[in-house]
Amino acid sequence: MQWKVFILVLVIAHADGVSSKTKTNRNRKGKFFSIFNIVTFPNDLCNKGNQNQGGVCLSSYECSVAGGQKAGNCAHGFGFCCHFIFKPDSTKISIKKKVSYIQNLNFPATDLAFVDQTISLVPLNENICQIHLDFLQFNLGEGSSLKKPCEKQRFRIKNSKGEQMPFRDLCGRNRGQHLYLPVEDLTLAATIEITTMGNQNQDYRYRWNIKITQLDCSNAEERKMMAPTGCDQYFRGRSGMLRSLNFDEMGTQTIHYQKSLKYTICLERPTGSCEVVYTRDQNTIMSVGKSVSTGYEACCSNTTIPCDSGCGFAECIQEGRTGDYILISDGMVTRAPPLSVVHNEHFCGKIAPSGEVGVVSQTSGPVVIRFVTD
């Protein structure tokens, strides 16, 4: 919808001090004229308000009627950047907005109360082909053990067919992460299910603030924001950081990735680039699967032994690839002098421990990474 603002300017010509005849002549010619200025603006995405959060550019009236919150101006002052925020005040809600936010009840504060909510993400129109979830804040209990992840609090996403997405249940800390959901059936909605345990145990405090953007295939600017087909995450730029879902960014707790993950990470290939180099962040503990052949008890129950991120899961280097691994197409491990190169595609353990420069991939075509856990 495009909003139109009508500005009516009336200019009145006064004729004091002239003869009646002159007035009559002027009246015959007309003494009023009007100018209609029609200002139109599209309901584009905008970024205004607290922390420059995104919204949709609407008129003041439409934003208020739709229950939105007006932030800064847009469309050269003729519109407002409108934010739509949904809280868990009912068990089932339906969202049919271009841009919206789902937050815990007392956000930005944490909460303890029981929540069991289903959120339906209804496509705004027939041109919507992807939904983007941006985890601005996300902190849920990670479960009581590696064998019972997300047992107390969980964030579950299902596609429009009712099928659970390949990244499974989410919990723990996922601030800064994002996900893309394909819109496969316009008559059905993807759903988000949020469940938390309600008690006064401070360990179960939770907080979330998730931005939901519906992307329009017919809009040239929004097409630039979309991920290639089949990508659950999509990263742009010549450099950046890849983190597993449920990554402990503060390093204050032992946070592990989940079981039964199988999702695809895609990287934009900048013009003129010919290879991708992956190195381990030296400031964080990183491991996929078990880097050594130790049992669950030996690694995870003994606090004197550093625990790998995927401890307790099967080795990745085995027939059938039943363990945890990162798949990097045409990967090459480059080792420090004496220089040597080892070709591999399935990586586990510490990926690039000391003495190894990193993993290099020179494969052509799209840059795709697969993360699989058993």
C-alpha cells in the first residue's frame, strides 16, 4: 500500500480600496485558486528508534491503527518508522507484518514465568518467499546435560509444512545469530514454538528479542537481503566470524552445540575472489566432535581435563560419517613449515590446532559449509 498526503493551499486575493466595478470584474475572473501537492511514499523497510532497529515506513494513522510503535521519521518526514512488538501474552498469536519483533514479557529484563506459546508467521502477500530471523537477544537454559539439551527451555521452528527445521531445537546463547526460512506454501504459515519452565530458580532466567522480516521477491532491494536457495544462514563480506548455534560468546559457561543438527551455512563470494581461508579463533574454545579417543566420562566428568565442544558424541572420521563434522568442499589443511598440504572435506576435532595455518578451499561456485551432528 502507498500512502498519499494531501496538502491543500488556499490563496485569497484581497481587493480593498478599489471600485465596485473593479471588484465585479475581478469576481468574474475568479479570486481563488488551489494547489494540490500529492506526496506518495512506499511502505519500505526503515531503521529508526532505539538501537536503530528496523521497521516499516507508514503514516502516523496506519501505524497507530495497526498497533505499532512510532519511532523516527521516514519518507522525508511524511511517514514514521513503525515497529510491531509481540509479547507472550497469549498461547497462540498470528503475525502478518513486514517487520516484527517477538520479545519476552519484561524485555529487556529477564523473566522466570512459565511460557508455552505458538507463533504463526503468516506471509504478508504472494510475493513473500523468505523469512529472516535475526536473534538480537537470545538466552534460554541449555539443558541439564549434553544428553538432554533444551529439555527445560526450547525455541522450535517448523516450516509451512509442519516439519521441524534442520537446526532442530534451539536454546542456550544465540545472540547475534540469524536464520532464513523458505516460504514454501503461501496458504500455510511457518511456526515458532517457545516453551520455558516456570519456577524461581535463577538458573532458568530467560530473555529474547528476535526480529522477523518477510522478504519480497519482487522488490529489488529486498532480493539483495535474501539467502540463496537451500541456505539456513548466509554471510556477506570478505571476512567475518562463523559460530555454531548455542555458542557461549561470553565464555563464562560450558555451552555445547545441539544434537541432530544438519544445517547449511553459505558465504557470499565477492567479485574477484578465488579462495576462502578458515582459521580457528584463538580467543575461544573450539572443537567439533571428539579430537581424541576418550569416553564421555573421561572427558566430561573430570573437571581437570579440558572438555571439547562436542564431547560425548561419536568421532567424525569413520565410515558413514555418523559423527559430528563440518563439511568444507575441496578443503585443504595447510601446516606450518616444513610446509605440507593435506586434502580433506570432513573436519572435526579442533579443526586447525597449533601448527596448522588453517583450512583453505578453492572450489568454484557458491561457498557452502555443512554442519552435521549425530
